Amino acid sequence: MKDKRKCRAMTEEDIEKVIPLYIDYYNTKEEGEWTRDTTYKRIHQVWSREDSYCLVLERGETPIGFAMGYMEQYDDLTAYDLVEIIIEKDSQQQGIGTEFLLELEKNVKKLGAAMVQLQAVNDEMHEKFYGKLHYKNADNLILKTKWL
């Protein structure tokens, strides 16, 4: 990582520090309605899950991003489910998110993951970011939902 950036495993105490990044991204960019409580619950659910692997990206002592997910076992491989990757607004479009995701990929490969899988909004912004890192749309899966 460049310019005094470092990434490290996220601790439970880090959750409070990254909540503002999550709320700012989703409430500003995606018109969400996240609160401190709903955000804490979302992040803590993933962080505390069995086989979770979460990283925080810092510049100095200040979090500028984080990624969270978990290992998922299949019959023939272990996959890493990337649930969220967030980079603060002022640090986007500088290659920081790309570098961070590549570091995450390297780390989960060392932990035994054969692939990274994720769900993303089907739009140009996500296609540009993930596409340049060689992520492809799965042909054999589709997200199914039912509103109750």
C-alpha cells in the first residue's frame, strides 16, 4: 500500500470506526436510509460469522475503507463471498480500491479460497470497477428474490 496506507484484519472495535464510511457511501451514492444502528448490525453480522475475513484500510490511523466477507465451503472448493468493499469518497477513482481488492484476493487465496464471488448492482459503475479486475457475470446463477 502506498502513501502510508496499510490494511489489516478488522477488529470488533473497528466496526464503530468504519460506520461513517458505510453510511456516507450508501446514503449519498445509493440513496439509502442507513442509520448507525442498522449499519452496525450489518457489519457485525458479517464480521462475527464463522470463517469471516474482514479488512480495514487505513491512511495513518484513519480508516479510509474496508472489505468484509466470509469463506464458504462447497464440495470441491472454498470460495470467499465478498459482501462489501467500501472506499471513502475522497479516495475513489485513484486506484486505491483496485489495490485494496487485489490485496484481499491475495490474502484469501493464502487462506485457501479458490475463487472470490460477490453480488453487485448491474450498472456501468460496478461493471467498470469489477470488469477491469476480470470479474465476470456468472452464467449458471441468478439472484432470486421474493418480497414478503
